[in-house]
Amino acid sequence: MSMINIHLPPSLQRWVDDQVASGHYHNAEEVISAAVRLAERESREYEARLRDLRAAIQEGLDSGESRALDMEALLRQARTEHATSTGQR
């Protein structure tokens, strides 16, 4: 395992010390390791979301030209389907 020296601002150093004092961690190294693992996981999740978003954008681009919707016809169809499903014909 490699060794890294870091300098924390006083507020973060107090937080690390508080975590150790609370018993959540045995020492500062465990606190920092947990923080780095969390940052790594968040980075992987961000990259996955970004990859999914790019795929969705590409899927939209590949789906062809858009076309205008006739909102009145769409509303009539929705009302008809609703009336049919509720027996209100």
C-alpha cells in the first residue's frame, strides 16, 4: 500500500477527529479511505448516468424526424379511450 500525506483545512481535520472520537472509525486513515471510496463510487455512478444520458440522446437522434402533433385529435382520442375504459359511452 502506498503512502500519501495530505493536509486538511482545520474544519475537515476536526471532522476527521470527531469521526475517530465517536468510534465510527479506528483512526484517521479509515476515515480518509472511506471518503475516497465514496468519491470513487459517486464518480462511477456519475459516469454511468452520463453514459445512459448520451445513449438516450443518441436514441432520440436516431429515431428520425419529429412531426407535429394534432393536440385536438390526441385529446379526443384520450377522452374516447377514457370513456370506453370507464363504461361512459
